[in-house]
Amino acid sequence: MGHPFTNENYCAIMSTKGEAASQAFLDANQYSLNSILCYERIFGHTWVSTGGETTTKDFLMKLQLEPGQRVLDVGCGTGGSAFFMARQYGVHVHGIDLSTNMITIAQDRLSREVKNVQAKVKFELADVTTVELEQDGYDVIYSRDTILHIPDKEQLYKTLHTWLRPGGTLFITDYCRGDQQHSPQFLEYVRGRGYDLRTVREYGEVVEQAGFQAVQAEDLTHTFITILNNELKYFEPQRKAFIKDYSEKAFQDIVDGWKAKLDRCGAGDQAWGMFLARK
């Protein structure tokens, strides 16, 4: 509902807020305002994760969500999954993200939502590695392509385990690395982004060692490749409109970035994992 988020209304909102130093790097680089809005043009409005609404619908079918359940969305971005879960499943979603820009956009959009959704969703600027949340407080913990930024996954998943109620569900998708010796180009890419990537098998072991049960660790790299190709197929014809709103460089950066992901996956360096587990 309401008008799309723009640079102008972002500046008006941010004039009343301060930016914490810990968010400065993300907000100035990969998740600058323009970068987020550009990403949404290929992922879809309110989405900043692989496959946008389409993959979200497929993944949520696995979670057997029930009205009234409490969901923690780690790395909620601009709110796509949170809004969808609240609207379509009637769950209460607590979205947290380290990026000031992501949370500001999500909160602005929440203010324009219908009252029923506003009552079910809240967004918080928070670092998942330091925030204090309620023990056994959530029925589902959900995260899409976010935890790649966090090196101490072992401690993180132990913490997530304490926040999940007994019998609750953990659902994660995340960038991973292939089980092979990697090219210098891939290693430089990982260093440059500050990522911590594990193989799908290693990642599943981290989840299991944190205390989760019935851990499923599935390599979805072939699905990832299909999604990337489809996103490019639908994005590239929008070139003129995108350049009018942003720039030719921004358009080419996205196209080149998607093609680079395809190359890394095709070479076996990059992978995409899905992890489902119970407490």
C-alpha cells in the first residue's frame, strides 16, 4: 500500500535517526540505499533474496505454519518474507537485520500496510550475534541468504537453538562453497565480500552439532542456477526503464554480478544450501 520507497522519503525519515557505526560498512557498500532498490528490481519489490516471492512460497510449504505462531526472520531485509508470512499464514513475525537502510525501508513499508499486517509484523535493527531474545520464544527461525556474513556459525546456531521452542523449526538458505579446491578468483571474491562459506555438508554438521535434530542439508545449486537465469531473463528486457531510474552502470553491475554467480556455480566453486531442522 502507499507509494514506493524513494531516495526522497528515505532522507526525510533518516533525518530523525542516527546511524550506528557498526552498520556503516553495510549501509555504505553492498546495502546502500541505491543498491537495495536496484536489487529489488531483479528480485522483486520488497525482496532481496534469491528467487524473491517464488522461492519463498515453495520454501514456506515445508514449514507447516499455523496462525498465531511466532517467527524470527534473521536478516529480514526490506520485509518480503515477513509481509508474506503475516498476510498468507497469519503468523507473527519479528524481523531483524544489521543494515540500517534495510530496516528503515521495511519499517516505512510496514507503516503503509493494512492494520492486520501491522499488528503481526515488527522490524528491529539488531545484530543477531549480540541481540538478546527470549529463550524458547519462537516457533520458527527463518533466514534467507544472510548468515554467510557471520564467521562464528557454531556459536550462532547454539544461540538460535536456545531461542527456538521445543519442537520448533529452523529453516535456512545460504550461500555455500563447493567441495573442491577453489580458484584464486573465487577466494578473492569471498575475501572481498567478507563471507564465511562452508560446504553444504559442513554447514549441516554445524547445525547438528548445535543441538538440532532431524537436520536436512540439501544442495540446491542446480535450482540456484535456474533461478539466476530466470531472473536475468526477466530483468534484461527492463534495461531502458531501469537506466532511466538509476544508471547504465547500475544495470550492468547487476547483470555482470548475476553472470559471475552463474560462472562460480558452473565451476563448482559456489553452492547454495537449504537447511531444515527441529529442536
